[in-house]
Amino acid sequence: MTTAELHGSYGGLYFGFCTLISHVLLAGITAAIVYKCLVLKLVHTAGHAFYCTIAFVFFMGEALLVRNSAYLESSLGPLNLNRLHAVLGLLAFLVGVGGIGIKTWQKLERKREDPNATVRHFKSNHAFYGIIGCALLLGSVLSGLPLYFINGGFTLKMLHRFFGLVGFLTLMVSQMFGYNTGFGRRQWKAHHQKLFKFFTFIATITTANYEFRRFVRDVAGLATYYFIGPDAAEAREDL
């Protein structure tokens, strides 16, 4: 076995292990929060937490993972894998916007019921990173859709990857801040909040690290193309 093959073997084991950890953590975090929200009958903030967790933690995390799955690519084929990736990304955006809309509507209703009530929109760290992440996710959706109808070129594909990766990281930061909100403090004890933060952080790293590696490689390829020439950079064929 050559050095390159040995490194490739170790790399495959490492990223495969990270993918397994990601699937378990994304599903576990989502299941725990969804269960709590269902127990609360999706009343008030529980509805917001229910939809946003499903969208931004599970759907978006899985959208990144499945796109980089060699097993799924060989089983489904590149076209169907791209479709699965697109469906998960679109669901993340639509369901997530619904979750944000629920919280915004509740605040507006509170203001109507009590005009003197202090209602703040997108002022907390949780809300700020959430709306920024949602905007980045919208950028990922808008840059990704044309790739199924036209040959968008390497730059558009890299832009799509940038929006998706940074959007996921931003939304997971919002998720971690969410454990500190009044809802999080009311529903979970302090040590449970710390566990949620820890597992969310690990899930963020294990889910994003392969996509981050590919993005850095693409940036290097693009820089090589512009500064050295097209013969020195290979165009990528996947999203």
C-alpha cells in the first residue's frame, strides 16, 4: 500500500466514523427536543422549537451528510442523490421559516393583546444567528436550484456550498444559544442544557468537517485557476 493509499484509507475511516456520530447525534438531539415539545402540545415556544429543530438540526444536517455519502451515491446514483440533497435542503428552509414565523406571530399577538408589552424581535443571540442562518440557507436554496436546470459552472457550485456550509454552522450556533433562552431554562435543568450544548457542538463539527474540507479544496482550486491557469485546476462535476 502506498502512502497516498494509506492516507486515503485512514481518511475514509475517519470521515466514516464522523458521519456515523453525526447521524446518531442529529437524530438524538432532534428526538429529545421534539418529544419535549410534543409533551407541551406545541404550545407557545414549543411550536417554534419543534419546527426549527427538525428543520435546522435534522434536515439541514442530513442534507450535508447525504450529499457526501459515497454509499448513497453508488446506491441511488448521482442524480437521485442530488435530488435527495435538494429535497432535504428545501425542507430545512420551508419548515424552518414556518418555525420562525410561529414565534414572530406569537410576539405580534402578544403586542396586540397588551400594547404596553415589551416585545423584541431578533435581538437575542439565538434570534440573531437564527435569522442570519436562515438568510444564508435561502442563498443556498436559490444558488442550488439553477444547478438542476443549467450548467452553473464551478463558481456557482462553490457559492452554493459556501451558503450551505456557513448557514448550517450559523444555525447550529443559534441552536446552542437557544438552550440558554427562557424556554430552555424552564424545560431542562442546567446539566441537561450543558449536555445539549456539548452534543450539538460535537454534531456540528462531525457534520461540517468533510464539507469544510471540500470547500477549502475548491477555494484552492479556484485560486489556482485564476492565478495560475485552467490547466492547473480540475473542474468539479458534483454540487
